[in-house]
Amino acid sequence: MSTKRKPPTLQQKKEEVNRKALLWIGVSLVLLIILIVVLLIVAGN
């Protein structure tokens, strides 16, 4: 029994979670940028 080998299902699940996390980070960054731009426009006027 080798402990180095991981079941492929676990690896797939981890990849899926990482992709979801990246998606959420991207979405939140975009929303943050939009919010800052809107605030700057409002403050400018």
C-alpha cells in the first residue's frame, strides 16, 4: 500500500473547487473595480 498515490476522484474534486474559487475571486474583483469606478464618477460630479 503506497500512501503517495491519491484516488483520482479526490484530485478531480479539488480541481473543481479551485476553479470555483478562482471564479468567485474574479467576480468579486470585477465587482470591486466597478464599485470604485462608480464612486469616483459620483465623487467627480
